[in-house]
Amino acid sequence: MQVLLCYFLVCALAAHAAPQADQVTYLPGLQKQPSFKQYSGYLDVADGKHLHYWFVESQNKPSSDPLVLWLNGGPGCSSLDGLLTEHGPFLIQDDGATLQYNPYSWNKIANMLYLESPAGVGFSYSDDKNYVTNDTEVSMNNYLALKQFLRLFPEFSSNQLFLTGESYGGIYIPTLAMRVMEDASLNLQGVAVGNGMSSYELNDNSLVYFAYYHGLLGLQLWTELQTFCCVNAKCDFYSNKNPNCTNSLSEVQTIVYSSGLNIYNLYASCPGGVHERVSVEEGQLVIRDLGNWFLNHPQTRIWNQRFLSLASQHGKARLDPPCTNSTPSSLYLNNPYVKKALHISPKALDWSICSSEVNLNYVRIFMDVKKQYLALLSALKYRVLIYNGDVDMACNFMGDEWFVESLQQHVEVQRRPWLYDDVDGRQVGGFVKEFDNIAFLTVKGSGHMVPSDKPAAAFAMFTRFLKRQPY
């Protein structure tokens, strides 16, 4: 009995001591330190895995404002990219050394928890250095991390909880929500996913339409696709076995992924210029592919096998999303003074935007998350938002719109423009269609990373989502 009491006493002391030990008291790169509190440390989950978190309290009323978990995608990409380049309180500058305050930071109205998941991503690590994982294991470890966070910060356990993410977060968030909604101790209120992978089939099928109607394919290729991939006006670009269709789709892949277009924002330039999908820079293998498109296509399998083979031959391999510049973030986060300020473990690897080891060894279990969304909606109490920048090709708006329509929910508000206030006055932010407990919303002129491309519109959308206001 005495041993048991000692154990609970140690746990209780740890719960109160950990936040103090994790508090970031001085963050390099800022001219003035923030008035809000922030913490950085590790959440210990199953099998010796340690997930790094960075928590920034709300600039408004932290005691009563919602707690919002944010997950970037990949799989294998760091959520600190969301913090430092999208909607965090400070944004990294091009010099890789200084930070500027973000006037549209989401922690203006919410307590934001950025979690680097799974282990092997960013500063998160595993004791056994085994970074093979899958959708189910990741959802469990994210749940355990959230529970551990609330044990360390019990003052936020009754706050409204929202789960949010982007890209492959389209898989992470609803699979995590399935676990969270079954835990009565967690005050889950809703989920929001930006440019998410909701269905591989719908994403593949819609991307071909998106590419053609944005002028990328040309009439001859489109005619071939219609002839070889479509029957009775129904097209299958996802699992079609017709070799003529497969050949035409190879041309689509080459145009979309390998011609130099920015897949994350069709109308944006490619930072640093156009690169090969695989290259060697200073003895390091650099892979510029996240492998979430056309998984059934033979060319994709060949590419993935090539990546795995090349990665196994190199001591170091780096995964860079195409047409992105992660150098400033990498310089900043790998600065020893920054790592000390963030309490980064010496066992952690150097920070990179995405982990090639996690990505190339990740087992995708869920090809769509319809079951998870239907379970959330059947509870009749959670608010769900699916939003998309409308010039993204990685997870295009049409595929997610088709996905939301496939849920067959009752329509409350037909598709219409939504407005927000910008420096130039009232503007059209995009279009929205609202159902009983779910909304599909586009952000006009934005790519994959909506808060980076359209920060004012993204903040307006986020505010209305949290406050249950009409979009």
C-alpha cells in the first residue's frame, strides 16, 4: 500500500512539475518575448515513443478559450511547419534566425497544441529507433499523447476541445476523433480538416478533372482519357486496369507532378526552381514526393520502389515536399540555442520538415474515412468543417467536395459565397455549403496551406468554426 501511495504521489508531483520544466522562458529570434505562456517538451506514449509538443496559450482568455490540437500531414511531416509558417503566433523569416509576430495567429482566440507525430517526425523519437508505423497505431499514440498532455495541464481538461489538421491530417484527425469521442472525460466539440486526404479514390478521380479544366492536359489527352477510362460517362481514374487508360494516366502524372508545377498551389511559382523528384545534394539523398496520389498506378509503385531502394543505399535521406522552402525553419529549429530553449532531447534527430524514414515505411490502412465521419455526425453534437484552398492539386477541393456530398447529410444552407474583412474591405473568401453538422468550404485563391496563402480569410473561417457562427 505504501508503494502504491508513493507511486501516485510521484505521478501527482510530476503532473505539476512538468509544465514548469517545459515552459519556454526565452525564445531566440524574437525582438520582444510574448506576453502569453508557451511550453515545449515531450509526451510519452506507448512502447518508448516520445512525441514532441509545442503549446502556446491563448492571447485572449486561456482559462476559458478552446484547446485546439493541430497535426500536419505527410505522413511524416512536422506540425512545427504549421506553427512557424502557417498560423502560429510567430512566423519564421527568410534568414532562418528571426521570428515576426503573426497578426492572424490562431492563438489569438485559442490555446494551440502543436504535436509532432508520429515518432520519428521532427523532434519526436522512439527509444528503439523503429519508425515503422500505420494509421491505427498513430491514432492510438495521438490519443495517448492528448491524454498525457491533459494530465500535465489539468487546468485545460474542461475546456472545449477541437481536433484540427491538414493534408494527411485528413486521415489522422477523424481516426483520432473516433477514439476521443468515446472518452467522456474529453470535452470534444468538433473537428476541422484543411485540404485533407479523405478518399484516395475521390482524390484521384477528381484530380484528373481538376487538371483538365485548369488547362493542364489539352484536348487530345482528355479525349484519350474519356475514351479509355470512362464507360457511360462514368470515369475510373483510380483503379482502372485498361492499359490504354493507364498509359494516359501516366501522362497526367508526369504533367501534374514532374513538369515543374507547384502541386500545392497551381498559380504560385516553385521556390528555388524546378528540381528532379530524386536528387543528391552534398552527399544526401533528397526525395521530393509524398506518395499519396494514384497509389494503384503501376508508375507510382515503380517510383516508390525506386525511392525505397535509393534510401536504403544512403546513410541519410531527406524528404522535401516539392516546391516548398523549408530551409529557414530547418536553420532555426536546428540552432542549438533554439533546441535548448525548446527542451529538445539529445536523443532526437536533427529537425527536418518531413521524415523520409517515416514516410517510406508508413502503412496506409484507411483508403477513405467515410465511416469515421458518419460516426461523428451520427452523434449529432460535433461541429465538422472540411475546408480547401481551391488551387491546390495535392488534395484538391473537388475530391473533398465529392466526399462531403457522399455523406448524404441534410442540407441547411445551399452553396453560396462567404465573406470576410480584409485590408481592402469586405471580400469574397470562397464558397460554402452547410449541412446539419458539417460544412464544406473553399478558400478562393489559396493552395494547400490555407493559412499561409490567405491568413486573414483563414482566421475568419477558424473564428466562425470555433464560435459556431455562420460562415
